[in-house]
Amino acid sequence: MNWYSEILRPALFRLDAELAHEFAIHGLELSGRIPAALRAAFGQTPVCPTSAFGIHFPNPVGLAAGMDKNAVALPAWEALGFGFVEVGTITAKAQPGNPKPRLFRYPEIGALVNRFGFNNDGADVVARRLSALKDSGRWPRIPVGVNIGKSKVTALEDAAADYLHSYRSLHAFADYFVVNVSSPNTPGLRELQDRGALAKIIDTLRSHDSAKPLFVKIAPDLNPDQIDDILDLTNQADLTGLVVTNTTLDHSALPPDRDEAGGLSGAPLREKSAAILSFIRERSSRALIASGGICDGKDGADRIAQGATLVQIYTGFVYHGPPLIRDICSALSSKSN
């Protein structure tokens, strides 16, 4: 029996989208205390090992940022079979995010729209939570990435210091960091993708630690010149690589009478995100984490074939659950044989 598609998803999809999200995260927080139960329900972690930027991954399929914003369910993600997890987005200051409703499902096209606005507990609170998890002896054996963003109340000109606060607070818990300058739901944030503003942020973080793997997450709505600017900066600042991509503001796939403001994710993003990945891989040898529109095993294997180092899932996970992790690993194994 596919517990997710036959039981869990139908039950969760009867709830409001954000309520279902909160219910699922709370359930995983609790069930993560007995990981054997999750493994019994969904199977053992797929073995498809890879190593990248000095880190070993049991498999190349990770949880994208946005699902576990406050890092409350780390043991559960390992038990479900993920090869790594990226928590956040976390900001220096705690913030409630945008008014509800702010998460919308489009099952007929396998999509979501969100306008959460970086709702999270703040870097210092999350750091204390992660410290307690380490002290408990339940820290996961999979790599943990930390995605950081700008606090909404912080002016754009002060963004570097804001990112640095989160970086310092969470530094001891991150196997790698991702600088999120591409969410469409914080006013002005995407302006930080401009070369000068982004360079200041990266230089500030690198001055604190030049060795920790560091990525920048980019939007799928950039034009080729903007991407080339970021690639130049990637080399200049010795970034580890890029996360390709965040959600899109292109809502042409949505029914006009049900369109909602926010970032679109899921199947409609598949071709755009894949095209940007190919464009970047032709121009850069840096590590690339593919995210956006990965909804079945073929999608994941195709991104690796296009040159992605790792892949991440979020909306695909919402619709297909833990079996998607295994489908991607199986597709990768089939391609390698």
C-alpha cells in the first residue's frame, strides 16, 4: 500500500493548505522521535551515494527550503529517506510573514502558489532549537543545509549585516548555507540579486568564514545577462555554487479566475527551471543544486543528467510524498546501468 497517496494525502488535502502544512510538520516533529515507525511505513533510506563540495550524501535527493522553516523535524526527514535537508528560510529577526491565506493548491496541474513571506522564529531561536537537538543525541546523519534570508524590516542597504547575523547564529549547525535573494514574497528582495548588492552580502559572509560551502538561490525569472552577472560573481567570490531555482512569478499556467499573488512552484515550473539549469551548466563548473518542477523520478534523473550535483523537492513531495525520493533514486540507478 502507498500510505501517502491512498491515506495521508487525501486526508491532508481536505484541510486548508497551510493548516495541512502545519499539521504535517507537527506530526513529523513528533514521529521523528520514533524514526523506526517512519521507516516501517515508507521503507529504508535509498542507497544512491554521492559526494559533493566535500560532503557525503547517502543519496542526492534533498528537501528544499520552505517546508521545515523552523528546523523542527530534522530526524523525520532522514527517516523518510531524504539524502539531505535544507531548513529555512530563516531570518535574523523573527517575523510572522504575510497575512493568511498564503498557500494555494492547484492539483489539476500539480502546482502550488505561496506568499508566506519568510514566516519563521528567527535565527537565535532556531539556533537554540538546533543546539538542543544536538545535545539530545538525535541529530540526523544526513547533511543539513541552512537557507537564510533578509528580515522584512531590514532596509536593503543593511541586508549584508542582517544575513551575517543569521550566518553567525546558525554557523555551527550548517553543513552548507544558501543565501536566499530570490523569494518573490519579501518586498525588494529580488533587487539583492543585482551584482553589487549580492557581492556585498557574499563578501560579508566570506569574511566571517571563507571555507563553509556557500550557495546563492536564484529566481527562474532572470534574463541571460542577469544570470551571467551572477556567474561572474560566483567565480569572483568563490561561491560553492547556485540553487536553481526558486518559485516563479510567471502565472500563465494558472486558471485566471483562481490566480493568486505569490510564487508558483511545481510542474508548471519544470521546463523553465530545467532550461536555466542547462544554461548555467554550459557556462559554469560550480556545484548546482536543482530545485523547481521536479515531480517524478524522470524529472530528478534528468536534472542530474543535465549537470545538477543534487536535486531538491518540495511541491513534488506535497503531491507524491516519500515515494518520490525512491522514484528519483530508482531512475538514477536505471540510467547508470
